[in-house]
Amino acid sequence: MLSPENKRIRWLRAEIFVLLVFSLTLQILAADKLKSTSGGQAVVIKEEEKNNLGITLLPIIYYTPETKLAFGFGGLFTYRFGLFFKQARPSSLFVAAMYTQMKQFTLQLKPEIYLQNNSLFLSGNFLAERFPSKFWGVGANTEDTLEEIYTPETYSMEIGFQKILLASAGVYLGVKYHLERTRIVEKEPGKLIDQGVILGSQGGFLSGVGFIINFDNRDNIFYPTQGYYLQAYCFWNDGFLGSDFDYFSLKLDLRNYIRLAENQILAIQLILDTASGEVPFYKLPRLGGDTILRGYYQGRYRDKNLLALQAEYRFPIWKRVSGVAFVAAGNLADRLRNLSWDNLKYAGGFGFRFKIIPKEKVNLRVDFAFGPGTYGIYFKAGESF
């Protein structure tokens, strides 16, 4: 355990780093404003179409195996910044407050802003949640009998910016900063977390910086019909920045969207998520959930290395209604070289979509997923990938 003096030093380093990040963000926004003027006068480009602010306010109702029935209120605000807004990608601000049948609550603010004709991308994610979850231990072969319930209380902030590196190819390079405080406020007496034998059993403080390279030529960020999305993201949490845990993580997210025919798309995604060092159990790569390996409880299996592949066929049904069919497979291991076909986890299923914002192609979705001895029903907004 860290001494009180060392904890104070780490907190001070983290506070200084947060101030630097906010200062840099403000400078970027100010620079963008200056570039949009000429000689103190705004440059006006005549356009027949108005650049309207898109506002969607909806009660949030969704269902997943992890939350059961969830409800709340959310808003999605979309706007295209820049003079040539017809070519600009829609910037968005997502705001939500949710409470679930499992007594979980989440408050989230998530801005994504495209500036300078898509050459600069700013992102953020501010989160406060208390989220009772399940834990079966670490590894790809944990038994169902090890199931236990724990309740983490988390406050986190992530800020990032990406600058276009190759305009013709759509390659972005950027940095992110992540700050997180987690407390394990409830545990099952006598189980692994309560015994303190699992790293992170008491929660802890994370502070780290990461680098990201991103290639994205999708024709739509909400419902792509063609193009690639390729992202490599590495991250360091370090005591020098105030973190209680020192570890390195790397995540590769590779997607391809293929238009097979009019309104028929094949979407493919490959995920590699790896970590090394002192990784708290609640930050280990996890299999399952509403995005990858649907049908498995999120975190049913977790370890330092995860490799997963999924494919989804998307097709029209009637007017705003469309359908999907999907399959997925993946596995975990303590080391990359130990990933194998043994005990491969797999699932498949089908779902339906309803377009709630036709202009931006934003869908509500319901998915039914099945795997060996497991299943899941998911009702949410947005695509799984």
C-alpha cells in the first residue's frame, strides 16, 4: 500500500496533468475559431441548405442481461461545424441519466466534435456510475459456481483529440488522457473479492495517457454502408501520473463495411485487446455484452488478452424497419501466445432495427443472441459496431 505522503504526491501530479489537458483543449478550440474568420470578419459561404441543429430528446428504455430493464432520459444533439457543412461529419453530444432494474445508475456526458472540415476531432467521456456486476474469476475456463456479485462506484473522465495526418487517406493521429476513481462499495462475504486475493479488490485511482491512430473512411458514422474503420490505441497508467496501478494496454479495432447490394451490408469486426502489468480485475479485457460476443454476460470471462471476430449481415425489411443476422467467436488467455482454439467461445443471433433519425441514419435495435448454455436479449440505440 502507498504511504499517505506518496498518495498526496500522486494526486498532485494527476491534478497538474488534468489542468494541462484542459488548457490544451481550450487552445485548440480558440485556434479553430480564429481559423474560421478572416481579418476579423466572418467568411460567409452561401448555401441553399440550412445547417440546422439536430435535437433528439427521448426517454431511454433498454434491456440487456447485465442491467435487465433500464430506463432514464437522454438527448442526442447533432450539428455540422464549419463553413462547408455539407461535407462535414456530424458532431454530436450525448447526454444520459439511467437507472436499472438491478439498482444500477449511470450519468454520462459524451461529446464528439469534428472541426476544420473534419481535420480535427475532439472527444470526451464523463461518467459517474454505481453498477452492481458479476464476477467469476480470471481466465477462460472459470466455473459457473464461482459467480459473485460486487458493486463498484466509479467516476471517470476521458479527453482526447485527433489531428488528421494524411488528408487524402483519412488517417488521424492523437492523444487521450484518462482519469478514474473506483471504489468497491459492496462485496459478497467470503468470496474472492472480499478475501482481497484479486488485484483491485479495494478499487483504486487510475491516471494515464494514451496514443491513438485512426483510419476512417466510412460513409456514415452511425450506420456505415461501406468503408473501413481501423483503430490502434495504446495506454499507460503510471504512478508518475498519480495512478495506483502501473500497466500498459493495447487495443486494435478493425472493421470493414461491404455493400453487397442496395441497402444490404456485410459488417466485419476484429478485436484484439491486450494488457500487461498491474491490471485491476475490473479493467481486464472482457468478453460478452451488447457489442462483442452478444449472448454472453459482459465480463463472464476476463483475462489479460482477448481476441474476437464477428460478422453481421444487415438488410432492409420495410420502410424504416431493417434486420440483421450475426455470428461471433473469441477467446482469452493470460498471454498472447497462449490464445488457442481450445474452449473457443462462440455465439450467433438475429435482430431488428428501426430508424429513429432518418437524416443521420440512427437506429433503435433489438438483438436476440445465443451461445452454448447462454443467451441474451438487447434493446438499445445505435449499432453494435
